[in-house]
Amino acid sequence: MRAQEEGCGLQVVLLPDLGGRPVKRYPHPRKPGYQELGGGAARASLAALHLLHCRAIFITGRNPAKVRALAKEMGAQPLAMEHLTQEQFDLLIHATSAGMWPHTDECFLEADQINARVVFDLVYNPVETLLLKRARARGCRTISGLEMFVAQAARQFEYWTGLQPPLRLMRQVAVRELERLSLRVQDR
């Protein structure tokens, strides 16, 4: 676990859903990355980034006062939305509901605000969000929320059954059912 001991060296930004639920303080506050998250997914992602000893974690959002309060509470650095166009990040994690079905034409960020090597959108329905399309057009590596969804299901499967999860099958079923759901809704 040498990488864990030395730190991951990433610079990350967190764009949380600032809905007002209490937030726990996590250890290791000086780690990097760019993350746009909401609610429990934001806190879980932040905890994981702290465990990885990321170099710097920034939080941004539309309400500066709430951003500052959450950054202080979570041991991160606040970042004004307007500075996203001027900064470069290793990782952007999006965990707001923007772009989630049925509001698939929404995106929390404009294209010029997406300045990260990797963009991880925790939204899994649709699998291909407007944020991921914009990020790919800017040359970013993208990760769909479907990956998190399947990973969570696999971990639960292993926990409850003690068996190795059939990852390929789980992913195929998730994609098929999301497509089927989408078609069923379009037929209405």
C-alpha cells in the first residue's frame, strides 16, 4: 500500500449538493482532486479521497456561503465557480442530480468549466450524460455512474453471498434494464 502511504497526488474539486443535511468531518483534509457531488455520494467520495491521501480537494457550487461552510466542515478548500475556467484538475466528480433522468438535457457545468483529466459523473441514468459528452469533447477521460452502480451492487453481492460477483453479467443486466426502462418511458 505504498501509494496510500505516500498519497495519490491528485488535485480534486467537489461540487456538492448543498441541501443542508449535516456533514461529518473526515480525516486527512489536505488532499487533491476535482469533484462535483451531492448528498451521501459526495460525502462518501470525499471520504474515499481522504483515505487515498489526495493532495488537494476543492469544493465548489452555486452558493458561495454554503460552499465555504461545507469546505470548512469537510477539511477541503472552497473554490468559486467562476475560477473553474482558470484551474486544471486531475479529477472532477459530479454527484448532483443535474442530468439525471428525466432531466437529461441539464448539466451543472459549461464546457469551459470542465478542466480535468478525468471526469466521473455519478449519475447512471442515463449512462451517457450531457456532462460526459461535454467532457469527452474536451478530451477528458470519462467514467459513467454506471461503474459505481455496478461496483456497489457487486460489493453487496459479495457481502451477502460470500461469492465472487459476476461483474460482466451484472453490468450487462444493468445496461439492458436501463435501456428497457428508457424505451418503456419513450413509448408512453
